[in-house]
Amino acid sequence: MKIIRPLDVTDAVLTDSNLTETEHSEWSSATTYALGDNVQVTTGGVHNIYESAQASNLNNDPTDADNIPTWWLLVSATNKWKAFDEKIADQTVNTASITYEFTPAEWVNAAAFFNLDATDLNITMTDPTDGEVYNEDYSLVDNTAISNWYDYFFEPIVRISETLILDLPNYKDAVIDVSISVTSGNAEVGEVVLGTQKLIGDAVFGTSVGIQDYSLKERDTFGNAIITARDFSSRVEYDLVINTASIRGIQRTLSDLRATPIVWTGTDDGDYGTLVYGYYKDFDIVISEPVTSRATIEVEGLT
């Protein structure tokens, strides 16, 4: 099992994109806003959309925590920055393609993408000294359900909704370009995570996967089902074999990340549903043998 410790995407890191932030007018201290008016703030490291919670809303800064929720409600990140807001369900959307250029100025050797709706993905890394050191295209068409010619012709085309890349070369000063594209319609992505990978142990059979569904399922007085669809989160309980000599270091790593959403994967390709972006709820290490020991880590994904 590996984890990816995410890169903090800031204005200094995200150096270019084909997306603009023009959903709403920029908030102004000189404008009086009515109830329900929307504004955006795209300065000072903030990239959010807010909704006015009152009429006669004048000179109440929406980035001031004291003004939420009295004067303003946080709606979401701007479309450009939804891919980095730690909310998988909120997708960045753009016609044909979404492109980002990152200049991390630190090591990045892994990437993960969640809630994708696209057909193609490209990642390119360019080092100022060595030039282009990585350029790979990835198809986001899922053919795993195709097992015969009938399926090939008549099964609907299914797209991969999440993907994991662990072979990025270690270049500290490289510029990373990401392109998410679709043959027609809108390209969409819920979360883009770049960072450094770390091996925790070997995930073994016995690992369980599932979801936590937040939909409401009720019945009225006549017994009719009333279902309100809501978001869900992935859930994985990893069974691991770890090096006994590494227990202290693993315990310290997990303790440091106790309140940090990170990427977890039981395999190098994210198969079997073990690729999750979220946080662990509990971990338990059993010091069972001198060389190897067993551990369990329960992870809940973000919605």
C-alpha cells in the first residue's frame, strides 16, 4: 500500500490554465448586495464564490470568518479551483479540455485524479536543464467489461472515473503540464492531486472496500418509498503486512497525517477499488513477528 502526500496548490504553484475565473463579479466593498446575490473573491490566495445572506449587504468582507454565515454563505470554489478544494463531487468543467500548468519547486513523483469524465489524459514534465523528461498519454475509456465481440459492439462506452500515476520522475524544478480532454462535450474532473508517494506496506487479500451512502431513504404514510439521492464516500479497510522494524516510522507518519486528506492505494494501479482520497479513521498495528507484522487501516474517502 502506498500513500500520496498532496502538494499544496497555491497561486505560486498553479502558474497557468486554460480556465478563467469569470463566473461572477468580484466582491467590492463599495457595492451594496441584495439577498441572494453571488460574488467571487479571487485575490489573496482565495478562489471562492459567495452568496449574500442578507439584503443591504455593504462592506462586509466575505473572506472574514466573522461575516459567515451572518452576511455571506460560502457556495463553492471557483470553477478553475474546484479541482483542488478537497471536494470530489464538485467538478471543474470546461468545453473540450481542462489544462493546468504547475511549477511545484519541490519533489513530485505521483498524481491521482478523481471523479473524471473525459476520454484522454496527458501529463508532461519539463526540466529547465534536461528538457522534456516525461510525456505520457492515458486513455480514460474503460474496457474491462468487454469480454466478447457482442460486448465490444453493444455494451455502452464506460469512462474511467479515477486514475493513479506513480512513475513520474523525481525532478524538483520540473514544470508539470496536465491536460484532461474529451472528444466531444465537456471535460470534467473532481479532484487533481499531485504529490510524493510513500510505501507503507503490502496490502493483502482480506482488504475490504465499500461506500458510505448519505442518501435519504424513507417511506410515507402509505408505504411509498421516498429516496433523496445524495453524495457518497468510498470506504476501504486495508489489511497490511509491514516490516516490523518500520513500525515506529509508520506510526509517526500516520500520526502526522491524522487530519490531512491524502491519497491511499492498495495497488500500484489503483485496482480493486482500493484507490481513495480521504483520511484514516483508525489504524491498528499488531507486532506479530520479528520480521513482519500485520496492520489494519480504515480509510474514509471525501465526498
